[in-house]
Amino acid sequence: MLFSLIIPVYNRPDEVDELLESLSQSDFKEDFEIVIVEDGSSLKCEDVVRKYDQKLTISYYYKDNSGPGNSRNYGMEKAKGDYFIIFDSDCIIPKNYLTEVTNALQENYVDCFGGPDKALASFSDIQKAINFAMTSFLTTGGIRGGSEKINKFQPRSFNMGLSRKAFEASNGFGNIHPGEDPDLSIRLWELGFETRLFSNAYVYHKRRIDWEKFTIQVNKFGKARPILNSWYPQYNKLTFFFPSAFIIGLVVAFGLLIFNRDRLLQLYFAYFFVLFLVSSFQNKSFKIGYLSMKAIWKQFYGYGIGFMESFIKVIILKQKPEKAFPELFFRK
């Protein structure tokens, strides 16, 4: 089986350098190819790719900007492999990654898999705090950390595998972003393919993000979910409503203070105190524990507000998603 590693990139040559350097250290004994798709970047990574010509088998393609999903599809169309592995450009790959994937596929083959993400010690404190928010079982990010059902897993496209057969049957990613990865997973289920979590096939996800960008990102995640629910109502889950319920509950908690009732607000303080302790212990840093509380608040607030706005427009008012949220759809 030939693996083709598909990496879309937009104005991130330094990230590509780190990613390719990590892949050059791979302990995998078989051949694999790397397909870099430059998505209309003004800051190209072609010179960086050239540095690794002697170490790795790499193809480089430049195309007009059309978004990450379409760029992944483009890369898979150009690739030679039987099985595609998709990374974001801000990932660093452990040297045993491909070996772990091979072992998992040999043990129980599946046409689509996803893996979790972790943080390296060299990441910034904010990156570690955001990683905690996105991966901890105590937050909505637990699905990225591996707590979602292993045999009904919706892979995330920063660390995802897809067979050529599944790609050709599904036509790959759709034109919503974010949300293109759960959309693809559900369409694969509808076509009879299985998806699964490979717990040991993790990547180090170096999210190049600040607080403002993180809030915008999770807000878009929240907006995308009701759209997916409208397309695939049979896969709707009560847990999708939790961040919005969290925000509404907090407003109610402050409102109850008028009546000298603070029990609900105390529960919120207790929850964040537990998050602070767990993150501080896990990261061995009180500072990261504090920053994690900030990241989780932004995660709940951004996602929850986005979800409620989308729910009202798409589910209640029956607006077309492309008209209600044109920023979530890239051109094909």
C-alpha cells in the first residue's frame, strides 16, 4: 500500500518546513509520497519543498485559492497512492506515525480514519492552553482528544486518512468550511463506508492562532453545526447544544443573583476551578491553567453564540445556509 500525504498550504512556508523536517525523521521503512498543494499563496513554499527533494518524495502544485477542502481534493486527484493521509500545514508528525497507521490498518482495515492531536513542550503557553481546550474530556473538545466513540468517529482533517476507493465514491470534501470533515464522514457512512479513531496515530498540532482568531474559529464551528444538522438530521446529537446551553445557563445564573440565589453561579465557578486544576497539573504550569480557563470560555462563548445564530437562521427561519453564512462556503 502506497501512502500519499496530502498537505494544503496557504502562506505558511515556515510551517511546511517544520512539517517536512518531521517527516524526514520518519521510521517508516516503506515508500510514501508527499503532495503539497499551494492554495493561491502569495508567500509560497516552493523553495522550502526543494530543500527536501533528496530526503523525501515530494510533488508540489500551485493553484488558485479555493479553500482547504477543494485543495485536498485537488491533491488526492494528483496523488499516486492507494491511501491518502491528510495533514494541516501546522502539524508536526511523530516519527512512528506511519508505522502506527499501518499497524492499525493491518489489524482492522477501514476506509477512513482520524487521529487525535497533542502539544509539544516547545509550543507557546497559549498554544498549550488552546490545545487543552480543544482536546480535554472536560470540554467540547474531547472528541479531538479521543473520547468520541472509536467505531463511529468523525475524523478531523488536520489528521485524517481516506482510501482512494472512498475518495472516488464520495468525491471528497464538499464546499463548506469549517464542517467539511464531519460532512464527508456522514456521506461516507451513507455510502456504506466505516470510519474509526486510531488513538495511537496522533500529531502535534501547532495551532498558529491568537485569542481573536481562536474565537472566530470556534464561532464558525458553531455556525456550521446547525447547517450539518439540517442536512443530516438523523445524526443530530443533544451534545451539540451544550455550549449554547452553557451560555444561556450563565446568563440565568447572573439573573438569579437579583433574587439572592447564587447556587448555579457557584457551580460555574466550581467547574472552571476544576478546569484550572486539571490543566495546571497536566501542563505543570499554573499560568497555562489560567490561560486554559480563558481558552475554554472563548471556546464555549464563540461556539455557543455561533450555534444559536445559525440555529435561528437555518433551522427556525429556514434560510439557505449559503445565503445566511456565505463566509462558510468557498468557491469550487
